[in-house]
Amino acid sequence: MKRPPCCDKSNVKRGLWTPEEDAKILAYVSTYGTGNWTLVPEKAGLNRCGKSCRLRWTNYLRPDLKHDGFSPEEEDLIINLHKIFGSRWSLIAKHLPGRTDNDVKNYWNTKLKKKLQKMGIDPLTHKPFSQIFSDFENMSGCPNARHRQILPAPSCLTQVPAGSNSHLDAIMKPVMEQVHENFTAENHLSWSQYQVANQEVMQLQPYQCVLSEVTSSCSSSSSPTLTRLNTQQSDGPPLPPPFVAWTGDSISHQPFPTGNVLPKREGDLQDIVSSSSINCASDMAKQALPNAPVGTMACKNEAKWAEPGDSCEGALELDCHFGDGSYSCFGSFTDAILDRDSKMRSELFPEFIDGLLDY
DNA sequence: AAAGTCTACAACCGCAGATCC
DNA sequence: AGGATCTGCGGTTGTAGACTT
């Protein structure tokens, strides 16, 4: 049995809502609650599409919404969060009580973007225009991107939220497929097993790829090469390819990823505990998310891999390890991100994409 | 005062993933 | 299992009021 369609768009009213229509929505919600918006127009006596009713409620009529102007504190928070999250408005709005993603998006587009531009800051990258121009001049010194110095040392896996950039998705896809093939063929550890567990526990999209040793120089004609990172440890089970998490990749209040699909190595987290990167990350998280309970290490501050069932406290969690270069760091924060990740995004990513394009 | 332009923000569109039947 | 619908999201458009010429 097929469901009835949401609405016949040709016969419903569109445009601005009247106070009478608002009152009908409010009366309906107070009686029936939210949900099943397709029934709302009929039950509430409205000649509107259910989707339109839902939008009106979530963006305007919800009682927990603020309708006053944004405070300077909120402004700063939006700028900081945009620096980290980009235009993931719903993610940003989650940190602004009483504001919707639509509110934040509109405020950004009408006020904050212009404000940053007036300050000489590119609202897209949050870098000063002067720096962008000088970067561009430096890059254009090489006649062809193929012969450009690609990345300082991004021997890392980059995790990209699906849908964030369809052009990038298209570039990434074949690369990821190669990574998957390599990994599953050469390791006893199943990539798909790892990926499934990873997604479930860490809420990550299956967008991971390895780019390693893609360095070339202006004088060299060698093409970037794409290789698998070291995933086999000499003294333990194979490691899944590392990745650098993007902002918003959340493992908040989830059991620490463990079990038979992730490697365990005593001492790895010890490296982290003494790493200055943690402080960077904490500071950044604190700056961006002043109300978040940042700072508690995963695994109850113990320097060891977690066991199944272990839970994490606080907003900052790490399963990250730095080392001798045999494998990179992988890590994620509840709502913040490693300092190096924002650098990856704003500074290294253009070259990273160039490298992929050339490849 | 009127016409044109700008600004703020409400509302819509279309896509993708989730859910339902 | 698969197609249809629902829901959430980001991008874009529409519109009313303010401002400028």
C-alpha cells in the first residue's frame, strides 16, 4: 500500500505566513505534538504543504527560539565555529541555544561575512586577504600544478564528510576504492569490518583515503604517487589506515572504539598524553565551545587502549597517536578538532586537491 | 515624494539519507 | 527488497521595510 503524497504543491498556499495560520499550527502542536507533518495541514485546517508547516514550526514558532538580535558573544562564537566547521549551519546552531540553522546562516550571509571582509579577512578561509594573495603568488611560480610542491608531509588519511563537496567526492572515490582494495587484500584485518565499526561507534562517513609521498618539485617531472600507508606493525596486529578527522566528526559519549576490529597497543596513548597537540586542541575547543566540558581524556585518563565497554568523559577524546612516521595520527573530538586539522583544511587542502587532480 | 537600491530574514527548493509500507 | 515518502540540511530566492538618490 502506497502512502499518500505529502501534498499537491499546485493547490497549496505559499509565501509568508499569517498570524491566523501560525495560531493554527500552535494549536495543533499543543494538542497533538510534533511529528507526522503530512497530517498537519488537514488536521489543523491549513492549506499548506506539510513540509512548509514543519519548516514554519522549526524555524519560527518553536517556543524555545530566540527572536532578538545576536549578541556580540554569539557573533564571536559563530565566527569561531565557522572557522572550524565551515558552512555546516546545523552543527553551528547546536552551540547557540535558541537559534536555528536558518538563523545562523542568514546572520552569516547578511552580517558576518561582510564584517570579516571589511576587516580584510576572507570569510571562506578566515585568512587575511594579504596572505591569500602572497600564497597565490608563491604557487603561481610553478607553471603547472603537476610540478608544484604538493604537501609538506601529509602522509595521512583524510576523512571528508559525505555531501560536503560533490566535486571532491568525485575525486576521492577512485582513490578510496584503491585504498580499500589494498587494505583488504594485504591485511588480515578486514577494512569493511573496521569501517562499519568505525562508522557505528564514531559516526563517521566511510570517506577515507590515503595520500602519501605526493611530493614533487618544480624541477622534477615525477608525478605524485598514491601509496598505502604502513598499516602493519611489526609487533602487533595490523593497524587500520590512519585518518585525520574533520570537524564535526563526533564520538561524543560513545563507547571508545574497541573490540576485535581495532588494534590495541599499550603505550600508544602515552605518546598523546605528553603531546603538546592535546593542549592545542583543548585550547581550540575551549575557544570555540566555551560551554563544552573539554579536557577529560578518553579512557579515564589512562594511557592505554580502552577495553570494550569503556566510556569516555568530556568533550575531548583521542584515539590518536603520533610516532616515528610509520603511521600518522588519527583522532577526533566531540565537537572540536585538532589544530592540525584546521590547518589541513584551510591551508593544505587546496594543494591536496591539486595533487589528486594531477594524480 | 517617488523611484531605485539595499538589507534582513522568512520561505522555498532540491538533494541525500532514513524510514516506512 | 525495493520503491515511495519523510526528514534534515545547505543553498537560493522572495519580500517587506529601510534607506538613498
